[in-house]
Amino acid sequence: MARKGEAALDLEAEYNNRALCPDHPAVMARWKASAEAARAAHPPVEIAYGAGERERMDLFTAGPDRPVAVFLHGGYWQALDKSWFSGIAPALLAHGVGLAVPSYDLVPQVKLGVILGQIRAALARLELATGARPVVFGHSAGGHMAAAMLSEGRASAAVAISGVFELAPLIPTSLNRALGLDELEAEALSPSLWPAPEGAVLDCIVGGLESSEFIRQSRDMAETWGQQGAETRFEVPAGLDHFTVLDPLFAADSVLIRRIVELAC
């Protein structure tokens, strides 16, 4: 949101990523194609973490006793599912790290707090299976959830890609028709206002072509948690927008994949 002395921002435009990235259908088509190829080459095991139809996660295992990283997908808590992001698995498997991708219920069918509860259950189920807290990484809404899980001690480290950590700016936008946030709920569910566990590791990554609000959100989150004793990084890779910022996740030799592997191992 606009700070004192700054001109008011058009929050609708700042948070409408599909309008800001007109080629997003082509990028998302690449996600789907890579996901289908990965599922054919490395069929995942589907694990139920709850009774609901969407309370399922895909597990691409790298072998017994190998670490697993968890990817939390975006879509503003109201779109997509685990099947879109299987294409991330081969890059991690190349380093001996498995991947789990949970689906979760979507707004407005459930409230955002319910979704966070489902992610807690998914991580608990995975920890039961592996005996270890996983590294969590997520995109957009998934970045929000990754930071929340780290704050609660449910993840060993987190990488938040284009995360939304402060929810109040979404209230006046059309996104809130589905989210149904009021000021109290937005405050309660904003990880930027949650305690940062001392020594926790949080990377905040946002594309250099993203809106000023998305860049601010990641910068502020890293600064706020860093001041509380967390180990934070703030990175703005040039030339990437809200959708292409995920491109490095599909390349085994990318800096981002190597960072996730480092944290997982």
C-alpha cells in the first residue's frame, strides 16, 4: 500500500499479474507440458493428507532416506492444483532430492485460514513419512504459505518466490471477491506480522519485471524478518516476470534449484 508521502498506488493493477503478463497463457502451457512429461518419466505416488478430494499430494521420491522439498503452488488461493507443477521434479531428482506437491481447497469454497490448515496437515503427513521437517518453497500465494509454515516451525527453511506476505493491500482489489478478507483477518493471516523464528532461513525472490508492490512485499518481508533474527535473502533476478520467475525451477543447473538442494540437504 502507499506509504506516507507517496502517491496512491493502483492496487488493482499492481496485483493483477495476468494483466501485467499478457504472455502468461504460453508460460502456463509450458508448465502443463513439462508436468505431463515428468509424470510419464517419474510417476509420482499420491498421498492423502486429509479426507477431502483435493487433500492429496504427489510425491516424487529420490529414493530411501533422501530429502524431500515441498512446492506450494500459487493462483491467489483460487486456482490451479498439484498437477500443474510436476515438471519441477526432474531438476530436483537430478540432485537426489525428492519433490512433494500438495493440492488444497480453493477460495471461495473455503476460507484462507482453512487452506493454511490443510498445508499444515500436508507437511505433518510428509514429516510422518520421512521423519524430517521439509524445506518448503512456493510461488505467489504459495510463497505466503511457505513463510507461514516456516514461522510455525513446520519447515526447516523456506524459499518464497513472488510471495504475498501482507494481505491488507488485497482488500480493495477484485481478488477479494473470492478471498473475502476483512482488515482483522488480513492482519491475522499476514506472515509479515508473524514472529520470525530466530535462525530461520527465508529467501525472498521476486522477478525484476514484476510490479512495484510485489517487489516491495518481498523486500519488506526479508527486512522485517531479518531484523528479528532470521537469516534472510532478498533477490531480484533481472528479466523475469511473475510467471517466468519460475523458469529456473525447471533447470537442474540453475542457481535457484541449487539453493533449494543446499537447503534440503
